[in-house]
Amino acid sequence: MPAKNTVKIYIQGGCYHLYNRGVEKRLIFQDREDYITFINLLRMYLSLPKVPKGSDPRLAYYGKKNLHGQIELLAYCLMPNHFHLLVRQQVKEGITNLMRCINTNYVVYFNKKYKRVGSLFQGRYKAVLVENDAYLLHLSRYIHLNPTSLATDFVKYAYSSYMDYLNERTTEWLNREMILDYFKRSKRYGTGDHFSYEDFVGDYKTENKSYLEGLVLEED
């Protein structure tokens, strides 16, 4: 029987939680360069293709395979031994294409750098279909809160999309609007600002945590 969430039946326009961890729970990000390399791969494949100056816009290119228009990244978090991506795919092959490109290139980079061979990730990545709006919002919160397990400040954690959500950073290849549109504003305005995304994320401990705990999947 296939492992949970490994059977891939993708829906065009569907949102998915993608995640995987290192084989035997080993570290897949050992230093800052590793995190930045993975993020740069996301940027390379998801950014709007460049257009050479003076060229016909229809001849846009990026130098390597580009997936802009096939898939959108809504949120992400990279942890020492696993990663989370929240995506919306616009074509049925979007997720498959992205994960193939990211995994292949990152494993080649990692194995060369650390002089190792073989698999880096624990089998195939996992994919969970987001079936309703409530799940989408709580999942984005779960992803952005992941760094709390490292006893670090999740608000300023450099390897997640949360700073983008708080307007502390701008990442052009990240689509924040799909989630932020559910809130009146991104940052908290005063105490107990329940209309802000920041309040939604930061004050989760004061709420009934049963919903959030249901999102803790088997990769942790």
C-alpha cells in the first residue's frame, strides 16, 4: 500500500501542501548557503521570465526551464530536516514539474558539496489537497509557525515566507494575496487586532488548538 499522501491525483487550480524530510531524518539544510540555494531554485523556476532588452516580449526566457504560469507558491518554510511548500497549480503537471526540478537540482548540489551519494529525501514528496478555505488559512499559519520548534523567533525567521506576509520583505515570485485577501490587513494594529493576519498567526495559542493540531503531519 502506498504511503500516506504519496498518491498524486492533481487538480488543475487546486491548492496543495507539499512537504518532505531528509532520509533517516538527517539534515537537508546544514548552513545558510544550503537554505539560500533551495530558495534560489524556487526563484529561478517561479519568477516571471526575463525579457532581453529591446526584444519582442513574446520571446521571454529565463535561461533554464521556467514554470511561471504553471504553479504559484503561496507560502513556504524550510527547516533543518524538512520543508513545507503551499502551492496552487494552474496546470495539472505544475507540481510534478516543480518538484522534479527542485529535488533533482538540490540533491546534485548537496551531494557534491558534502561529498556524498544516494538519496537525500525520504522517498517521494508528500502532497495534501487543500479542500476548503479554513484549511488553507490554518495551514498557512501552521507553516509559518514551524520555526517555533527551533526555539527561535518565527517572525524574523529568514527561511520562511512570513516576513513577506508582514510586508517586511518583498518576494516577487510569492503570491501572498490569495491568503491575505481573507484579512483586513497583514500587520497587527493595536492589541487584539483580529482583522490582521499577524494576529491570526501570533495568537494561535489562545484559541482552540484542535484544528491546528490536526494539521501536524507525519513528517515532524
